[in-house]
Amino acid sequence: MCEHAVHVALLPNAGMGHLIPFLRLADLLVRHSCRVTLITTKSTVSLAESELLSRFESSFPQINRVDFDLLPFDPTTANSNDPFWLRWESVRRSAHLLIPVLSSISPPLSAFVYGMTLISPMIPVTEALCLQSYILFTSSARMFSFYSYFPSVADGATSASDVLEIPGISPVPTTSIPPLLLVPNSLFAKIFTEDGRKLRKLNGVLVNTFEELEAESIEALKLRDGLPPVFALGPFMPCEFEKLKSNDGDADSPLKWLNGQPQDSVVYVCFGSRTAMKREQIREMGDGLLKSGCRFLWVVKVKIVDSEEEEELEKVVGEELMNGLKEKGLVVKTWVDQKAILDHPSIGGFVSHCGWNSVSEAAWYGVRVLAWPQHGDQKINAEVVERSGLGMWQKDWGWGGEQMVKGEEIGKANKKIMSTESLKNSALCVKEAARKAVSVGGSCEINFERLIEEWKD
Ligand code: BUP
């Protein structure tokens, strides 16, 4: 690598939904001949994170890995019981310790890209070091529009109504606002509003999205006053290092099972790495999958953190239901290779919570989505799914966990997503646009080159 290559330090937030796009960004940077230093906390919250990091490390020996030692942290001093949010807060409180760490990295850094919940504490760090300061916003551009506008809502600049009018984008229904933002003094609300007010101090915001998926929001962000430049660098492509090695050889391997299913016949059901579904809803989901008459591959989770998943699958789902389910589908309670699943020809539909990575992967593989947002940014992302033609959203189901959705309804919605030809075709159009965005001369490449030029200055 040349002595004067751009050198970027990356500090991801805790959680697979944040780590995965950061590591895909690292891969993209390396492919553009940049030097990368990856800063991570010594321990991770979930096992999936530490396993992914070790696969990444063996694939990229040239990437410099730096441990970030956190200060002791008393979780009772933060208003949250979510282990991932508590880790984010712990990193925030230790941010100043990064000044000597970053200044000792050699060759000197061109820019520092960190997680989206670290803005307030990282700005003084990058200011002290005269270092360019960026975030990787690991959600949609529509969510960023909302995020950057929210401080004015919190200040009471808008009137009470059923929708939020945000300049340049279609109105956001108030029912799509992340529920924790409405909980006074929640850690989520505190970080969200505190950081939202500091955005103008950033040199830029990187988003895993692309023009054809989110033209309206990307355009609106360009025109909004007081915001740093937004770089739409997506779609981030799934990478080789993410592949699970043991998966193919395992008799129960989802991929092996998928190989035996007809083309476009299977619904994949997964609500991401951080959604713990209530037991009663799990039973209704199982019932719905049976009622739909479709084949399915279902990933079940009952805990927010994977290391706490101790109970056997049969007990969680119920033995009788489990026996019925085995005739038509595969149910697992382990980490699966979602990219390989979505890429499999037998997959036709995806019942998804609409975590942004899942949406972006569905777009990349052209798999139609049945959106069932569970929390956080997911309703705002579901709006993108619906508007882009990538899928449909059963709005009357509300937030997952808010009300019990009956098996009957789930079955009907599954049948609809699998049998609606127009939906299948529009999802394939999104795939085509995604592939175009990353092709030579596409929007991803143009924006990436623009960013690297900034870092060379
Ligand atoms: Br579960 C699971 N295998 O078994 P999202 C997830 N994934 O590869 P989340 C697997 O994790 P946030 C599994 O492909 C995606 O890249 C999946 O990210 C992968 O949702 C990622 O979709 C999940 O953004 O994160 O986990 O809820 O809350 O940050 O949105």
C-alpha cells in the first residue's frame, strides 16, 4: 500500500445490525486502496459479534485492529435495560480515552468514522485532534431525515398532528415514531435528541442506501440547511468473511434444506438479531405459517442477547406445533447465513422486522418483503419498503408485541406475498437498481470517490 494512502479509523456501535455494515464498509475501503484501523471494545455484547470479528480478522490481516478499554460502568446510572444501549452509553462515557489512542495510530488518520449514537462525545475528541469526523448512519436515509429533524419537534416547533411534516419528504405518521422516543428520560430519547442537535458539527454522514431506493430522502437531505453532506454509499454488498463455514456440512443446514425445495416457494421469517418475540406470538406465528400452506424457513429468538438463548426450540415453539411445522418447513434457533438464504433460488418472500440491513439485503437479492416492524426505526424503514415496491406492510399489525396478531391473519398475509406477481416483479426491479448502483459509474462508486477525495485533502 502506498505511504500516502487514505487512512480511516472505524468504531462500530455494539450489535450485529451495526457491526455488519461497518465491516462491509471496511471491505469497501480496502477495495478502494484505503488503509483501515478497526477499533472495537475488548468484549462484545453478543457471541455473534465476536464470532464475526474473528472471521473478519482472519480475512483481513492487513487491517489494523485496536482494542478500546472502557471505563468501569454502572448500568443503573443509565435509564435503560437494553444491553446494547447500555454498551453504547458506556462507550460514550469513555470517549475521551480515545484521544491518545487515535493520536498514536500510524500513519496518521485521514478521518474517523464512528457509530451513530456516539456523536456528542466524539465531536470534542475529533476537534482536539483536528480530525475529520463522520458517522455511519446504519439505517435508511428516510430515518436520517427524521432523526435530523427531530430536535425541532422536541423543541415544540411543530404543531400536534397525526403526521410529521419534514421538509422534502412525504409526511411521517406519528405512529411510526420509535416508541422509546416518547418515553420521557429514556436513554434512547436522551441520546437521540442530544446527538441530533450536534449533526452540523460533523464533516459528513455515510448511509447504506442508494438513489433508486430512496431518491426522495436523498434529494431532500441535499437541500436541507444546517446538515453536513450525506453520502449514499449503498447498497453495501454482503462479503465473503460473513459466510458461516460449518453451515453447508451440517445435516440441518438451512441451505441444504433449501436445496431440496422448489424455486420461489419458501418464505423466510426472521426478525433480526435483537428482537425477542413473546412466546404467545411465536405460537401464533407457527400457526400462521401452517395456515398459509407455504413452505417456510423460520428463525426463532426469545432473548435480546444470543448467549442467553438457553431454552430448547421444541419447548419455545411447543412440541405439538413443532411436529406440524416440520412437515412443511424448517425452524431454527441458531444464527443463520441470512445473505446465503436470501440468495437461494427457492426463497420467494421474507417476513422481516425491517432492520435496515435486512431491507438492504432483500433489495440486493430482489426478495419481496412482508414488513412487520418490531421497534425503533423499523416502521420508517417499512415505509421505504412499501414505497419502493420492495414489499408490503400490514400496518394494522402495529408494532410487534403491541398487540397479538393471530395466526389466521399471518397465514393470509404470507399467502398474499407469495402469490402476488406484481410484488415479485417490483422487488426484482429494486434488485436491478441495486446492482446498477454498485456497477462501474454507478451512484455508489461516484459517491465513494467523492468521499475519498475529501479525505485526501
Ligand atoms: Br438473526 C440473524 N443471521 O441469524 P438488521 C441476522 N443476520 O445473518 P437488527 C444473520 O444480521 P438493528 C441471523 O443478515 C443482517 O445483516 C442479517 O441486521 C444478519 O436488524 C443483520 O436487519 C441484522 O439491521 O439490527 O439485528 O435488528 O436493531 O440495528 O436494526
